[in-house]
Amino acid sequence: MLELKIPPPIVGLIMGLLAFLSTSVSPAVRIESFLLEKLAVLFLIIGVFIELWSVGLFIKARTTVNPIKPASSTKLVVTGMYRLTRNPMYLGMLLLLIGWVFWLGNLIGLLMPVIFVWYITRFQIKPEEDALVKLFGEQFIDYQTKVRRWL
């Protein structure tokens, strides 16, 4: 059972909002750079691509994309991005958040992706993994040994 029932996209949005608010709290630590803006766009595009691809693989497998109810999964998806990371949807969210922070150009905002990774790992991914071990047993344990949690 998940420890907190805050959907990961909401966590990502909260972190993005906090990054935005950090620009008004500490405008003096803003970095403006043409390269940083280009990196921001690149991270945003890659994040959206990974999100859509990962969700598409779940839809194709006809299993739930609901992160609050991992026990309702009907199939373990291990193809596509899932060969490189066990959590490409969360990786996509992280890349979107990094892109947003780069776009904002505020150094304090860089804390938000770090907090996002810690929070999602602690309160979402680890409980999800426990549920998937119960649901898929050795198949998921074998997958865990072959594919890293993030990258």
C-alpha cells in the first residue's frame, strides 16, 4: 500500500510551482542564458516524449497507468523505455521539471528536482515495487536485477 496517495503528476506540479515561486523569493540568483533556454526546451521535449511513449506502452499492454493503485496492474511492462529504466513515467516528469527549472533560470529552483526524486522514490516507487513483487513475484524481482530504478 502506498504511504501517501498524492498522484505523482501532482507532486511534479507542486515542485514546479515551488520552483516558480523561488524566482520571486530570490530573484538575485537568476541565470539568463541562451544556452540554458535551449537546454530547457530540449529537456521539455524529451520529457514529453518519454511520458507519452511510456503511457502508450501501458495502454498497449492494457494495464493500469494509475500510480495510486499498482496492485491493479494486469501485466508487467518491460519493453521500450522500460528496458532502460523501471520508472520512465517518473523520469519523464523529472525531465519536465528540470526543463522548467532551466527555463526559469533560478538556482534555488534546482532543489526541486532533487526533492522530487527523493519524494517519489520514498513515497511512490518503493511502495509500488513492494506491490509489484507481491503481484508478479520472481518476474518482477528478476526485472529489478536487470533494470535500474531511475537510469
